[in-house]
Amino acid sequence: MAELTYREAVAEGIAQEMRRDENVVFLGEDVADAGGVFKTTVGLLDEFGPVRVKDTPISEQAIVGAAMGAAMTGLKPIAEIMFSDFFAVCWDLVANQIAKSRYMTNGQVNVPLVIRTANGGLVRFGAQHSQSVENWAMMIPGLKVVAPSTPADIKGLLAAAVRDPDPVIFFEQKSLYANKGEVPDGEHVDQLGTAKIVRPGDDVTILALAAMVPRSIEAAEILAAEDGISANVIDVRSLVPLDTKTILGEVSRTGRVVTVEENPRLCGWGAELASIIAEECFYDLDMPVVRITTPHVPLPAADELEDHAIPSVTRIVETIRREVD
């Protein structure tokens, strides 16, 4: 296995699929010569050339529209929207066209594309460049939604997304780009719709996504060392499709569940999971579902205010201590 950063795993995942299939193309703003604003696409232009790796104008509508047209005519595009906040600019194409074309044409027109985007906060970019918007995509029928937390998952889930016949929104948490982890050598393909138990435990199940996964693991270690609380941490990884088998099985086993969400509280992904758990596991629960979230406010740029808003290790520990006794 090689040790790669999260950002290096992005480039490796794209390159793997471009080597495998000449129909895979890549386009976005500053992705070719500059190697991406977050340096996630370094080396792709040199290896695959300007026909398959294309810089685009500063227009999310142009990027997504070109990707949709390419997908409809037989290519398998990977498009990059630099910041997930800017899905708001091209949301008609994503929600009303890309998500619905296969259904509305009874499968006569497929749109096999991946839209990658940098999501979330923790890098002091302010309210318009720091939103965690995976719940926007989760609510649209016809889209698959993935949010990896590790370099290995980046490479494997990106490969799975490219090979999937449906459009996939691929959220990369920007504060994780420098994180390192082991990534399998050679071809690595994961499976969409699968969660991972990343730290086994017996007293409470923590459901987390993206940047909240390492924070939840750290909180679980503190709880074990200081309070004797054995926390079971699940990396949800895929919101659509959702691995309800793993999630509900672990919730029923521990009887307690806490979600840790970077998205604002109102209509966050954890609210949907709480609803499913209440319907399916009500009589197995020893306490109500507890959600630890960012408050329903625009995310501030000031260091201390952003740190206060987004769930921290300390808040996770204190909340679970209070609820699990």
C-alpha cells in the first residue's frame, strides 16, 4: 500500500479511471494547467492531454451543461465544481435535468457522470465558500451522493462513481485534503451504498460523515479512556444509496445513537437517519436519537466562531457523556 494524501488520492482515482476507459474525460475551472485550486488534479493534463482534461470558463452552468451533454452522447465525464456552495448557480441543470433524464426517457438517455466538489468548512473561507451541502443533493431523486473521509475511500468510491450508470455527486471535505492514509496499490474499486464500522464499540453508535469521522473517532478514544464508554463509530460514506442494513443493525445492537453532522441542523442528513431509526428500531432504543450539528446560521469566517459552530471533539465528548450514563 502507498501512503497518499486525500488530495493525491483524488488525482489517483481520476487517473485510474481515465487509464481504464478512454471515454472518461475531465473538465472544470483551473483543473488542467493549474492542477486545481486545491491541487487535487496535478499531473492529469500531462498524462492525458488537453482533449481529455479541459479547463473551462468560470461558469458552473457551462461546466455542468457540457458534462451532461457529453454523458448523453456516450462519454463518461467527471466535472468539478470548485466549491459546493456554487451548486446554487447550476442547480436547475443538476436537479431538473441531470437527475431526471434517465427516468423521463425510460432509460433511452443515460447521464453517467460524476460531479466532484470541495465541500464544508474548517478552512476559514466564510459563509459563501464553507457550506456543507450534501443534504441539498440527498433530497433530489435520481442523484447518488457520496462523501468520503479517507484517501482510500476517495480512490475507491470515485472509481465506483465513475463506473455507475447514474449521476453521482461526490463531496470532498476540503479540510481533509492534507490528511494522509494508506491506499491500496493498483486498481482499487469500492462499492457505493456501503457504510463502514471504523471503530467498534458496545455502548453507543456514532454516525458521522467526512470531516466528522476523524473527530468522532478521537472523541470515542477520549470517552473510552476517561469514562469507560465504548463508542461504536460508523462512517456513513454514502447518503444515496444509504446502507441501512449496517446502520440499523449497529443501532439496534447498541441501543443508543448519536449523529455528528457538519451541515446546518434544519433538514440535515441526520434528521433523515433519525426518522428511519425511529421507524425501524424504536423498541431497540434506550434513549432518543441525539443529533450534534452546526447551528442553522451562515458559517462565520472568524476562527473562534467557526470552531464554535462546527461540531468539535469536545462537543461530541460532552454530549455523549451527558446522554449516556
